[in-house]
Amino acid sequence: MALKLRRRRELSTLQTVESRARMRLTIITVCCVIVILATLIVGLYFTVRMVNTKFFFCSGSLKFVPIEKVCDGMTDCAGGEDETICVSKLRTNDTYPVRLVGDRLVLQVFINECGWRTVCADNWRTKHTRLTCQQLGYTLSPRSTRIPVKGLLSSLQNAYSTVSTDSTHTDIQSFLTASDKCFSGAVVSLSCSDCGEVLGEDRIVGGVDTEIQHWPWQVSLQWNHQHLCGGALLSTNWIISAAHCFTGRTRELSRWTVVLGQTQLGTSKGVTVEMIVVHKDYSHLSTDFDIAMLKLTWPVTIGESILPVCLPPHQLSVKEMLVVTGWGLLKEKGELPLVLQKASVPLIDRSECSKPSVYGSLITPRMLCAGFLEGNVDACQGDSGGPLVYLSSRWQLLGIVSWGVGCAREGKPGVYTDVSQLLNWIYTVMEMHP
């Protein structure tokens, strides 16, 4: 009896050992399969990424074409898709019929044969505010206030326009007629979005670390998930940057993503781009008209670290320092920073910047200079397309990082696209592609 009991125990123990051995073998097999699958997936991922850097896949004709042939003006895919997913160009010589003037954002409308007219507050209603902001390309928080005529500059008191009809058109000009008097004694001041309002910060090379919450319009434009240029958020679906970021192989839309709301650039997933529009008069030789607009595939959610910057009004008087931000090189031929940088720079008078000893005739009416003639503080490679801002009643976008000789060299300050000179183009782009 004892012998049978011992054999049963030995058999049970043997079965337990075999069961554990089988379980260990199963676990090892599963782990091996997982490791192999993970290795294949990672290998496939990097293979696809490598192929994507060298070739464009024609989904219609199921073939690959070299990336150099994409956006070259010649169709290589059967359906022409290699040329339809490219940066587009736009030129406008017309006067955009709506503008805001001065620090108080006084509304003026261009009426045919009558010129620019300050809009009187007589009969002005909420629907007119909403319509005007929509025409300027904004739909967020449209609001208007009344400003006494007596407090205006004399140039804004010479000619008025008043609401006199109940038009069914979608442009504010159709509601207005010219008038020599403003009977209410007040004109319209307009604000179209919650832009440029930042708490926690008062009013690059030589820069210091900062946080995105202080400059929440700053974005990173990434080509194949690598930071290439900066940009600034204008509205929930529009980014403004420099045209020179989108030349050569970087003209293909699908490889661009926009990263918002990040102080430190890493593996953050960006928003894809639906459209990129560069100024048709941009010249890579002179860097004139160095401006571009990117429309995001979907609107972003506004928050503490994502907020639009304000476009500047006409006739803005700059009295204090400007701020430039970005993730560009910390010094000429140096390294990229780990976190967002900011630097304060003064505006340099155009006559000074146009001296032969500085940049001479290279400075066009679409450019402005900012920085120190003694050097030491400047934007650099990687900052291109980023914002140069000024704090008035709100933070306003004065310039776009464009070009310069070296970085922070003596006598060679930074050159920026003058945003105020290209407002017609900016508003036209946003109106054409709502």
C-alpha cells in the first residue's frame, strides 16, 4: 500500500514538473515570437521611413518615383498626384478692403471711388462685427467697441462710412456708404480673436530658456518629423512662416507636420498640413516677399500653451524692445537647444540698416531689421519662419525670421519679413481658403 502511494506521489510530481516545463517552453516561445514580431515591425517602420525619404508612392498607378521628381512641374504619376500635393503660389496686387489702424484697432473700409473710410458707430450691430471678422479670416470671439472721434488721430477723422443698408451680401462694404460726418461721435474698434493675451511673462543666439506658455503661438514646422523651421499660429487653422522653408524637395505637403504647444521638441505628434501657400513674388536670390501660409488639416484647440498671435494693425508705432523665439542654433555652426529660446532685440531704423556698411540695397520695402549692430544676440539657422513679436495692448506679429549674414555678427543684424507690408496678401489667402 505504501509502495503504491509513493508511486502515485512520484507520478504526480513528475506530471507537475512536466507541466511547468511545458509552461516555461510556451512562455519562451511566446516571448520569442513577440520579440521577432517587434523586430519585424520596427524594421518595417524604419524601412518605410527610409523609403519615404527617397521615393514618392503613386497610389493611383502603384509605383514609386524618386523624391527629386516630385513637385518639379512635370507629371510622373499616372494621375498627376506628384504635382497636385505641392506648395501653391499666390500673388495679389489688389487692396484688401478691410483694415485695422493704430494701437486702438480702428476699423477702416475701402469704398470704391471714395478710398479709405473710418467706420462710424452709427447703426453698427453685432452682425456687422461678426461679418467683418469673418471677412478678415477669423471666427473666434468677434467683438467691437466704440471710440470717441475726439480721441482719434486727425488722419482718421477726415472721411467716414456709415451703415445705411441691410444688404444680403457677405462683405461689409456692401452695408456702408460714404459720409462726411459721424453723427454719433464715435467710431468702431474691432477685435476678432482671443490673440496675443499671455500671462506670466512681461514685456537663439544670446537668448535664454523659456516656456511655450509665454509664447503659445510659436510652432515647429517639421519635415519628415525633423524640426526645420519655426512659425506662428494666426488662427485655429492657419500658420504663418517664411517662403524659403518651402523650396526644392520640401515643397511636398504630405511630409510636413506642425507641432504646437511644446517647450521641448521630441517625439510629439504633429498636425498634418492641408495646404501651403507662398507668395508668388518670392525670390530665393533676393529673399524678397519671404512669406508663406500653412492651412492645418483640422483646427487646433486653443488653450494655455496654444494661442494665436495678433496680426499688427496699420500705422503701429513701435517704442520698446521686440522678442524673437525659436529652436534655432545657439551659435553660428553650433548646436540646437533642448528647449525653446527667446531673445529681446530692438528695431533698427531702415535708414541705418540700408547703409552700405550694413546691408545696403539688399533691404527691400518688405523687410525690417532688428538686433544689435554690435552683434551677440540674433536669430540663427532653425529659427527661420519664426515670430518677431511686439507687446502693445497685445502681442502682435511684426516680423518673420528671414535672413542675415551669419548669426549675431557685428554689423549684420537679423532681417525679417515686414508683416505689416503684406497684410493684404495674408488676409486674401485666409479669405480665399476659409
